[in-house]
Amino acid sequence: MINSKFNFLKKLLFFILLIFFLQLPLYATKDIPPDIKKIITRGKLIVALKNGNYPPFFYEDDKKALIGYDIEMAQDIAKNLGVGIEYNRNAQSFADVIKLVENDSADLGISALSSTLSRGLSVNFSDPYLSPNQSLILNRILEIKLKNNNDIDKSALKIAVLKNSAYEDYIKQNITSFDELLKNTETIQYDDLEKALTDVMNGKILALYVDQIYANYIIKNRKLANIYVRRKDIDGEIDPISIVVNWRNQNLLNWINLYVKRMKYEGRNKYLSQKYLKDLK
């Protein structure tokens, strides 16, 4: 009789503890704003990340594991929220990453995203976590011919931009900041940066317009690139790179901005820059 009562009490205590622990996340998140609480209750942060590679921000290593500046930052954000992480990689372009956040298919967009005024009409951007220069990857031979007033096939006088990227806007806004020699060039859109770079290296087109970090990575890591091309920064023009948040999620935006500030104060941005950007200057 005593044993049966003891077993009953043990089972009762077990069920009370079970109910308590099942309810614990609800108590823990009771006073947290709903846009953040949703992520914590779900147990994972969903991050929109463009399909493909864009080193050194995000790319696959030899073992097909995602690495890069943006990947480590996203993982650290999830860690500070106390949740896991899931990447939504359905975006085929940088513009598609914005749409995934806009449509609530992801909590954040972290994908080397430029915070432009046109994009800011539909989503919120955090404070920039990086602000590289806007740069041209120029074919050396064509540039010299231009400077020397040598005849150049007009079909080569083109500057490439990635389709559905911020650089479509930037080239319209900043063409007046280019050297006189470059102001009469045409703009050509590419779906693939690798194809655009190959055409620049082969002298089929004059230049590719990208951010300084990506330009440095390509020139350092692409075989023979530094022989055929060089980087030229556009004076006074930067590319603020930010995290994208749905405009409805104001509390999440505030928390992300706090994270970006803390990242700078605590030296995490310096750590990531040392790891991924140190050799790209």
C-alpha cells in the first residue's frame, strides 16, 4: 500500500514537472515583444540567403558547408536569441532575398544586402555592419587604350552590373562620379557575376561594377585576375551593407540594431574582418 502511494506520488510529481517544463518557454517569453517572441517560441531563426556563392560573405567550403562573414554573423544572432538557425535559399537574386523578408518567408535577410532608398520603400534596413567602397573591376588593356585615345571596339565600352542587384541603381545615380573616360560607356546587365568577370578579363567589356570587398576577393583568388584587371574605387561612393527586416517587425529591427552596435563595441566585427577580410585590402 505504501509503495503504491509512493509510486502514485512519483508519477504525479513527474507530470507536474513535465507540464511546468512544457510551459517554461511561454513564461520565459511572456514579456517579450510578439515579433521576437514568435522566433523564440518557434525555436529557430529563419534567414533569407541568396542561392549560390558570394565570397567572402557567404559560400560553400570543400565539404559543402556554408561559411563566410554573413554566415558567422547570422549564427551569432541566432545564438544570442537562444534559438537554432535555418536558411531559406529560394532567392535567385539579391532582390529575391528582399522579397522573402517582405513576404514573411524569412525573419531576416542576411546576404551582403545593400541598403538602398528604393529597397527601403518595402522593408526596413538595420544600421550597416559593413560600408565598403563601390568599385570597378577594370580591364587593364582597354583602360590604357582609352587613356591613350586608341580606337576601341564600341561593343566593348560597357560596364557590367548584376541584374536585380543594388548596382543597377548605383550606376544610374553615380555615373557622374566616374572618370570622364568612363562616362560615355553603356551599362550591360548580367545574370551571373562569374560570366561578367570572365568577359572583363577577356576584354569583351571594359568593367564590372561591384563592392570593394567582392572586387578584392576576386582579384586575389581568381587565377591571373590581377594580371588582366585592376580595382578602381569610385570616389565618395560607399555601399552600406545591412540586415533586412520586415517593416512590421519594429522590435526585431531595434534588437538587430542593438546587435550591430554591440558587435562593434565588443569587437566581433573586428574578429570577422580579421578572419574573412584581412587579406583583401
